[in-house]
Amino acid sequence: MKILCISLGCDKNLVDTERMLGFLDRDGYTFTDDENEADIILVNTCCFIGDAKEESVNTILEMAKLKEAGSCKALIVAGCMAQRYKEEILKEIPEVDAILGVSACDEISGIIKRALEGEKGVSFPPLSGPYEPEGKRIVSTGGHYAFLKIAEGCDKRCTYCIIPSLRGPYRSVPMEQLLAEARELAEGGVKELILVAQETTLYGVDRYGEKRLPELLRELARIDGIRWLRLQYCYPEEITEELIEVMRTEEKVCHYLDIPIQHASGRVLRRMGRRTTPDAIRKRIESLRAAIPDIALRTTLISGFPGEDEDDHEILMQFVDEMEFDRLGVFAYSAEEDTPAASFPDQIPEEERERRRDAVMELQQAIAFERAQEQIGREMEVMIEGKVADENAFVGRTYMDAPNVDGLIFVNSDAPLMSGDFCRVRVTGALEYDLIGECIDEFTE
């Protein structure tokens, strides 16, 4: 039978989707990207913020129409929204045949079998205990890069965040299991591993009693076939000197760091429940740039948090202007039910939240354009992602760019480059945030 799988939300959710695809492939199912051909539709949902929740609901309702039309025999809903709103989904959307919680990926085949037999399948294993996911993944990112999910859950409990309730406490994957998975991915052609978790910097604390991310990076760097290792979701207060040294000295570790700081006003950070200060964030950024001068720093911010006044907003604007992050994203605050911040006084009107978001992004656009101009004349290694139709030009990424969230580089080359190839490129121009370059030596596989 043919299955259409729709994965929504973050890259961590995508890894869960790929694990479910692996179980389904093992059990003889085939896959399609045509909703009209699908016998079974699986929607892996997200509900981290309001927009994600709306997208998940709309997708489920759209797929439900196919169930009504008779072309789809079973509609399965999984992921964070299923975990959070299981009763509401079953009650309000009768077309849904089964729902799975975030810890039930390995039960997908059995759930589908019961759904096809007419049973309303529901599975929500406990959000506790060791996190040791099994099974071979079906990589859906094109084959030359993949996300490596090194932990599940979170213990930080920021006042705006629902993740600990949806994903449980922080649980690290055993290192030997991660290394085996990474070797398998490399054997399948993956050349870039992107380490993800709710917080990668705490890897190992729960399992080994200490931070083991530096050790994990050293071991991953020894795997043949892996060319780049990229870190995301690194909380600034948990970045150690040892981690910085590994980034500086291990050739395969990209000089790139995603550090979600959320704000730069001490008052707002305290209300958010963040465990750092503006001065500490500033010092950590300075130490990173001192140790690794060419490091590309990415961050995310929240605008319009409850109680944020114009002074707080101006502090954030000044901080962004001063720090000149290479990459930056801003979310207008979304009040999520069952979080402390949702009941805080002084909620900011949506229009004002969005105005402040737009102001930060306008400032960052000018910074990003200037940073892109500074790259002209520089030589960098580039991973090719694809070809521009009808031109001797290719689309790629530098070490400064994570897939789907950062920029691209357009490479002019007469060489027959393929997705996943690496080549040396001289940057010749910039298109706003993206770069233009010329291939200057033979590509390397």
C-alpha cells in the first residue's frame, strides 16, 4: 500500500518522521508524494507556536477531505499536536483514524494495521525513561546531508515554551548508538551531519553526569565520508571552553553556531525564565569570535514578550546592531496555553508584537546585506545542492549556511557538478543575503 507522509515543524520532528518511514519501509509499505495516489496519509504535526498549530490543523483538515472522497483509506496523525490535543483531534476530526504521541514512532506499522481494520488506534507511551530510538531511517533531505538527533526533551522550562510538556525531560542518546547511526548515514552518502536537540550543548549530562558534546564531535569527526559537522540549538550559558576548542581545532566541525538567545534585556530574560544575562551573552559571543575569527553566528529572538516595553525593545535593537549576527530570525511572541507566560499580565497586542518583529528584521536585513558584501573576494569550500536550469550555474551552501534557514551561494562552473559535491569557490558578488561565486578548482566528492 502507498503512504503519503507530510512532516511539519522542526528538523527534530523530521528525524522522527524519517524513523517512521524506516519502520514502514521495513514492513513493506511504499511511498508516494501524490496525495491522490495515497492509500494511507500520515501527518507528523507541530504546535510549538500559533502559526505552527494553524498549519497542522489546516493540513489535517485538507487531508481529511481525501478520506471523505474515498481515495484515502486511513488518516494517521502523529507528533507534537497529537501529543497535546489527542482528545480534541479524535472528537473534532472524525476522519482521523489513529493518533500517535511523540514516543510512539516504532508503533506506526501496528497503528496503521489496526486503523485499516477499523480500529481507532491511539498510542501515547510515557515521556520518560531512556531515549534510545531504534530502526533504520529513510533520509528525506536529498541524501548528502542529514540531521542527527542527539537528545530528546528539555529541562529548562522557559516560561513561554510548551516543549517539556510535549517531549518530556532531557534524555541523551547513548554515544555508541549515535556513532553507529552516523556511520550508517555516511555509508548511505551523507556528507554533512547537523546535530540537533532541544539543546545540544547539554548532551550527556543526564546519561554520563557531564557534558559530552566535545567528545561526541571528536568521535564523529573520525568517521570516513563525513565532511562537515554542524551544531544547532546551543544555549550560550552552556557553551564551554572545551567545546570552543573542539570547534577551533577539528577540521570537520563547521565554524558555525546556532545560539538562540531570545532577547537582550535582562528584565525580559528573567521573565522568560532564561538562565543567562545580557553581559554573559555578550562575553560568550566575544570569546567565540576571539577564538574562531571566521565563525558564523546565528540566533533567534522573540519580540513582544509579555511586559516588554519600548525600553526593552530598544535594548534589543541596540544589541542586534552591536553584535551583528551573521544570521538572525525573529518570532512575534505566541501565547501558548498551559505555559506560565500565557497568564502573565501586560500582554502585548498582536499588531505591536509584529511591528517590533519587523523593526528588528529590518535592522538585521541591513546587517546581513553588509555581511554578505564583506564576503566578496573570499575563497570558501561549497557543498553543491543542485543546478540552475538551463545555465552553467549551481546552487550551494558554504559552512556559514544551514539548509532551509540560511543563505545560498550561486556557483558558476563549467564542471559537471552534482548534488553533494564540494568545490572551492571565490565569491564574486552578493544578492542581498545570498552570494555569487566562481568555481576555482576541481570539485571533490
